[in-house]
Amino acid sequence: SRFVLSPMRAAVALWILAAVALAVSSTTEAPRELPEFFWLNPVSRERTWHQPEPRREWDPDKGAYFYVSQDGEASWTPPDEWAWQVHTVDRDDPKWGADHAGREYYVNTNTGEVTWDKPASLAWVKMHTHRTYFYNHRTKETTRER
């Protein structure tokens, strides 16, 4: 006799395997009890239990972000990995033209680098530990719905 899983049970089994893989392959030791959230980076394929460094925090009084390094130092100037700005190509843009209209590109304000590919430092997503997610390898998007 052949063992066959229903699609729902297969999804649950995959989720359990992913959670175990996260706990085993994480660069940091997995906590005894699973925390409420973990961090996933679909660009670099990294995952961690702790918020990636440097942290970006919002100051409501100044209406601006500040950045906190691993050693706890705060700065208003973003480090290179956070200095990316997202831009969208305009249809009338003489540099890119209509072929790229609507497409996003990224500019690093510290280094001047320009790229079509989303920088890994912008790709970190905070994920709820006790929910099922679906990852599309073609679009590199993670969603809760199929």
C-alpha cells in the first residue's frame, strides 16, 4: 500500500520541517521555546531568530529613522547597507524609456551604486513563527495565502 498525504497535511508537514530546519540551521542557537517571530531574507536565503543588525528605529519626535549598530552606537546617518532608496522608472524617463516603465530600481545614497536587484539588507521580513507561509521561488515572494 502507498502512503499519500492530503494537500493540507502535506502543507502542515512541510511547515514542521521548515521550522525544524530553521532551528537546526540557524547560525544562532535555537531558543528552548520558539519565539513569536523569526527573520527571513529571501534574497540571501538567511534566517535568524534575532533582528538583523544594524537595526533601524523610528524617532517619532524627529520624524526620522536612526540606526543602531551591533555595539549599541546610534547614528542618524545610515550605514551603507541601509542607505538604499527605492525608485520607480517613469514612462517618460529619457534614461530608461518605456521598456522599463514601472520597474523598481535601487540607489545607494552613500556609495552611488545603482541596481535592479533588491539589496539583501532591504529584504529582511519579520515572520510569525506559528503561521504557515508559502514561498514562490520564481518571484522570490513569501505570502500567507497560496
